[in-house]
Amino acid sequence: MSDYEFYKDRSKKILSEKRFIHSVNVSVASEKLAVRYEADVDKAKIAGLLHDICKEMNEETLTKLLSEADFEIFNAFKGYPLKLYHGPAGAVYLQKEFGIDDKEILNAVCFHTTGHANMTTMEKIVFVADYISEERPFDNLSELQALALKNIDLVVLKKCETTIEKFKGTTIPVHPYTLDTYNDIKRPATKSQ
Ligand SMILES: [Fe+2]
Ligand SMILES: [Fe+2]
């Protein structure tokens, strides 16, 4: 059994059916993007498959896992909406419970919701794959999927814009890493115009 099949079996036991289907779809989208952007396809498939491994865990578990993340990550996420914890908590969990030590995979899981400045190709792949996975209810889903294969940065921006727009006028803060991601990609594009 390949690592991928092993992780698929294990995650199926942890996730709800809906979340498992989403995870497999994100894995498929990650694979396509990895081929296109010449990233490690096996790692992208695994990171996509496992990115939401902690999504359905309770507050106590998420808080405990986050407290085991490195100090910088812990500080960056602590106090922000609990919903955001599942990225860094997932990275800790996969290291502890799945024995995954690969930094490319762990960081792609850690930052799949917020992004951060200077994202690696692998991080962008999972960040975007999560946004364009096959079951997403967007009217323009096929356009977004095509755009991701043309210029992944433009879809990174769109995901950030969707998040910023969603919380506009609410009391929920946009995580600074999401704003960093947005500004980081926007800046060189603006400079070259
Ligand atoms: Fe997620
Ligand atoms: Fe997801």
C-alpha cells in the first residue's frame, strides 16, 4: 500500500463523509497544480488529502494542538477565530499522529486557510486547491480552475479577496497573514504596471 492509500484510509476514519470527499477533491486539484507548476506531485497529493484533518475537532483539542506548534505560529494564531486553528493544529497533528515530518507538506497544511507572505509553490498549490475543489458551489468554478492552471497567483489573490470581503463590516478580524498574502502578491504586479 502506498503512503497515499494508507493516509486515505486513515483520514476516512477521522473525517465526516462530506469532509473526506472535499479532502479527496482537494488532493486531486493539488495533483493537477503540482504537475503544472512542477512541484512534487506525491507531496501535493498528500498535503491536499490531509489539509483539513483537524477541521472537525473540538475547541479543546484544537487549542491544545496549537499550543504545541512553534512559538511564532502559536502567537500568530492565538486569539484569532477558532476556525483558523485547524491549519496549524493539523500540521502538529500530522507530525505527532501520522509521523509526517516533511516540512513542505506540514507548511502547506499549516497555512492552507490564511496563507502568508512569500508562500512556497507547494503552499500556494494547497491554498488554491482548497478554493477550487470540485464540490465548491461557485458559478465560475471552471473558470477559476482554468485560471489556476494559467496563473496560480491570480487565484491566490481571489481567495484572499473572498475572505476579506466576507468579513467586511463584521467584528471578525481578517488574519494578518491573509492580508500579507494579498499584499505580497499584489505588490510586484502593481510595480510592473
Ligand atoms: Fe481548511
Ligand atoms: Fe478545505
